[in-house]
Amino acid sequence: MIFDRVKPLDAILAAAEKKSLSRSLGWFQLTLMGIGCVIGTGIFVLTAVGAQKAGPGLMIAFAIAGGVCIVAALCYAEIAAMIPVAGSAYTYSYATIGEFFAWTVGWALIMEYAIAASAVSVGWSGYFSGTVLGGLGIHLPAWLSAGPLALGGAAGGFINLPALVIALLVTGLLVIGTSESAKVNAVLVIVKVTALTAFVAITLTSSEFEASHFNPFLPAGVFGGWGTGVGAVGAAATMFFAYVGFDAVSTAAEETKNPQRNVPIGLVGSLLFCTIFYILVAAGAIGTIGGQPIMDAMGIPLEAGSPELARQCAMPQYADALVCSNEPLAHALKMLGFSGFGNAIGLAAFLALPSVILVLIFGQTRIFFVMSRDGLLPERLSRVHPRFKTPHVVTIITGLAVAIGAAFFPVGQLADISNAGTLYAFLMVAVAVMVLRVRDPGRKRHFKVPMVWVVAPLTIIGCVLLFFNLPSAAMLFLPGWGIIGVVIYVLYSRRRSHLGQGIVEVVDDVAGDETMVPIEPGRKND
């Protein structure tokens, strides 16, 4: 049976204890980590994409996406505190619903991290071209600063050269061993939060702030229709990308002091902070310069990243529109006459976004390593460079894929595809929490989801709702990617699986030491 392998939870915990890193992170560092990874392209760039989908309803979109993430975070908090190991949703699935589903989750996470890194690279490109080069009086031609592969045809570009270059530079840094330290991350968090706080303060107190800019509040309604990706829920499905990254807190559980207490605080705390912040930023941007979408002849918002929207944005009447800007927050401040603050916002994004790219590519290789450690992916792809002592092969492969995606695809389309994989992973974590409550009710839980039989189903419903409000191309990408993964699993991974070979690490409670114990292939952790 393909669904018959569930890795014993005690084996996972024993392996983690044997191979774990130094536990040095507290709740404050975890919260900063969550905020640092969450605040990025989503708010600095996708504000324009979200406004094109929902208009002023973008504020509701942030609340919807944040709400789904918060209930998902509670599920993450319980299971991450119980299983404080690397691998995140992949490992949780392996210990609860089995190897096959764990493989599909890991496969989706590999896609999520890589495509999300591409999206952030494209977001960085907009601020680099607009604020940095523009401030120097240098203007890249359109064919060098925009990717052509928007839905429906070319969008005026040939290759997004800055996005390609930044993705390759970050990959090079990871190959030679440069990583982001906790202190650097804290500094970058301060830079981003300070910049956004200044944005909120300026816009909400501006004389240009008008209530009329919020009318109509929901120009495309709450639901824009299946597969259209517009309306408040459609925008929430895209703005969900603005929250992606909080799950990275759970992957740091092995390096956290008192993970049972600190992981839940880091997860929920960073999400609450970001949700409130995002709503205020959206209100400030729309209230000052407006955020109504550009409609087609049928009164439906044009698809973000589409060639028709690019054509409309090139017209003089839309030259100053929020929805047409590649650097919407800096653009809003410049329109208000605060060019200095606008440039500061642009510089903050320019400085901070590469660190997000680094974390995402690093996170992808971490998931890859855990799957490789379990025998589901070839170990030779995880070779360590003899000089730099880094996993150069998988890092280079990942970096090239990220660079190609960044060079040719628009940010909105990349974010939607990444969201599809993330929503699937979040859904499976909610399933895992409920399965563990039934299968292993006696195991100590330092954090328990309140009303788990309400919260976990709400997480599943929320993820499904957002998934089916993504554009149809993004919805179809996940099952297409999944089919490729299933073929690889059947032809390679299932035969090479360490669990399938009957060898796992468990803790001998009597002897008090760790022993390699063979078990029957397919035996479940009952």
C-alpha cells in the first residue's frame, strides 16, 4: 500500500535530539525572525497588485489572509512545540499521516520557497530600478526591467535583468558560506519597521487623506468569481503571500530555548503585529492617492500582470495610479511631495529584500536536506563543497531556478503560484494536529490549540477558500507540480526511503540511550 508508512514520532524526536543544533533563540528573537521574514515583497510590492484586485477592499483582504494565517499558526504552534525539529510541515506529516503525504508536502514546500524567492527578487528589482537607478538619473529600458511571461502574452519586457542578477548574487553568497546572522536580521527588521511606521504616520495624517478614495470600497465585490483572482477574497489569496514566512519560525524549533513556550509566542506574535501593520499601510496608501482598480469593458478588474493592464498603465491618465506602480509605497509618498521619505522607503526595500531572498533559498535547501536525510531525495545532490563547506550542488540548482523565474515572470503571478503550495502545506499541518490528538492523546503538549476541533477545520476551510480564489493558472500549477512529484516518489523515493528499508532511530527508554532499531517496513506508529 502506498499510504502505509508512518514514521514513529519517537524516532523523529530521537534523531533530532542526536543531531540538534545549539538552543540559543528566545521568544523575542523568534518574533523578530517572523516579522523579518514576513515583512517583505508582500507589503512593499504586492500592495499595488492587491489594490488592482480589490481596490480599497485590500484592507479586508489583509484581514482575511491574516485570519487564515493566525488559525494556521495555532496549529503550527501546537505541533512545532511537540515536535521541535527541522522540516516543518513535511516532518509533521511524516509523523502523522504518512510518508506519501509527507512527500507531497515536502515537494510543495520546495516549489513554494523557490518561487517565493523569485517573487521577492522581482519585487526588489522594482525598487532598484525606480528608487536607486532612478535617483541616479539612470532609466533601464523596459525590455531589461520586466519579464515577458504574463498570462496571455508579453507585457512589454524581454528579461528582468536586476531580478536575475540579485537572485544569482544571493545564490553565490550562500554557496561561499555567507549567511544572515541574528544581529543583521534584527537590524533589517528595525529598518523595515521604521520605514513602514514613517509611511503610516505620514499618510494617515496627510491633508490629502480623503474618505472619497475608499468609495466604492469593494468595486469587484467580496468574491470575484472562481478562477478570476479578483474581489476581496481573491486579493486575500494573493496577499496571503505577504504573510508567508511565519512558518520559518517553526523550522527554528531545534535551535530554540524552551520551544514549547517560545515557538507559539513567536508565531502568533509576529502574525498579529504584521496584520495590524498591513491594514494601516493599506489605509494610508489608498486614503491619500486612491487605489481603485483599472477595469475592463465588463467592469471587472484587469488581471494583475496582464499585458492589457500594462498597456493601460502606459496611458497618461494612469501614470500616477497606485495599481500601476512597481514601488507603490515609495510612489505614494512621492505623490504627496515627500520624495525624501519615498526614497527612504525605496532604500529600505532595496536593502532588506535580499535578506528575504537569502532566507527563502536557505529554507528550500533545508527542506531538501531533511528529505534527503530520509532517503527520499538523492544524497549526492546534497554534497558539501570541500572548501566552503556548503551544499553547493542543491544551492546552485535552486538559485538557477529562482533566477529564471525572476527573469521572466511578473511578481503577482509568482506570488499566486507560491501561495498554492503554501496553502496545501498549511492545510496538511491542520490535519496533522487533529490526527495526533486522536492517535497520541497522552503525549505531553506544552501548547494546545484552544477548541482544536473548531480551529483546525477553520484552517482547512480557510486554505481551501483561498486556494479556489487564486487565478486558474496558479490553481492548476500545484496539481501539475504534484503529478511530477508523485511520479518521482513511485519510481525513486519509495524504494530508497530509509523508513521503507526498516531502519529508524528510536530512544531506548530502559537503557536511556539511542539505538538503531530495525522495524518492519510499513509498520505504523500506533
